[in-house]
Amino acid sequence: MKKKTFYQYATILVVCILVGTVIALLMKNVNASDSESKSLQELQNQIIEYQRKNEELNNRNARLYDYITELERGEGESYLLVMEEREKFATFAGLRAVKNDGVIITISPIGNYQVQDALVRQFTNELSALGAQAISINNERKVTTTEIRTSRENIMINGIAFSRSEPFEIKAIINPTKIDSFVVPYLQSVSESIKKQLGEESVAITVRREKGMIIPALSEDRIGYAMDLLIPAD
């Protein structure tokens, strides 16, 4: 009887082990299936995201291609905008002639007096401080590279020599609403102060308003145009 009971228990144990093994295998397969399903979903999401980014890049490249084509053909809104910006920068840099109301300062040496470069610089600095948007000295456009320096009997401006014994005419386009009320009176006071320092018999300085004054562009043969030594940096 005991032997029979033992065999029954043993049989039940074996059956339980087999059932447990089967259940474990089934659970493993289910987990593997879920993992594969999750990985597949993530991969699909990544592919969709890559496709979206690729489409954005393609659209951007297409727009750039159209933009470059317009520039090469010299037509279209993009080309016109670029040309407009180019003209603005050229005007700002002094490469275009400009016109508007402004002031003219004339420095005339008296007797043997020779105009000093510091005097010319002082007036150009004053004009810049007053908001002048374009300045010329003896019709030489003042740009960022313009030098105003004495060289023996001359004053060099944009590499051009002007006799210190001759008058210097400084033109400046400035806010028209302030010319009569502030700019001219201020420059006249500066002139009087200078004449007192140098002596009344040394130099004559006049300041006047000029309507529709034209200030020329920087000549292409001037130093300010030179760029043969400039190499674009990486």
C-alpha cells in the first residue's frame, strides 16, 4: 500500500514538474513576443521620424536651389532683395554718391599759414558726433580707411595730396531738421574757439547750410577699394 502511494506521489510530482516547465516555456515565448513587438514599434517610430526629417531637408534644399537659380538668372524677388541690400551696404560704405541737405565748412589759410591735419580731423570728428551720415573733404569721400595726415607741405586724404596752403572744403549730410537750429550754431562756436587759439590772422572758417548737396562716392582707384591682400578666414 505504501509502495502504491509512493508511486502516486511520484507521478503527481513528475506531472507538476512537466506542467511547470510547459508554463515557463509559454511565459518565455510570450515575453519574447512582447519584446519583439515593442522593438518593432520603436523601429517603426524611428523610421517615421527619419522620413519626416528627410522630407524637411529635401524641402529646404529645394528652396535653396530655387533661391540660387533666381540669383544666377538675375531675376525674382530673392535677386531683387539681395541687390537692394547690396546697394544699402555700398551706400553706407561710401561707394555710392549721395544727396541731401547738409553743411559746408570751408577752412581758408591766411597769409603764410598752412592748414593743420588736426584741424581737418577735428571738424570731421565733430560732424560724426553730430550724426553726419556722409562726409567728404575736398570731394574725397571719407570712409573707415580714410587717412587725414600731414606730409610736409600737403595733407594726405585717401592717398591724394592737397596743399596745406589751399582752402579745405568739408561737406556733410546731416539731419536737415537740426541744421539751422543746432548744427550750424554749434560749428560756428567751434570755429570761433579755434580762431582764438590760432589767431585771427591765421585762418578763416565759414559754416553754411547747403540744400540738395551731393557728396561723391569713393573713387575706385583709392586705397579704400584695395582688397588684394585680404584672404577669407576659415
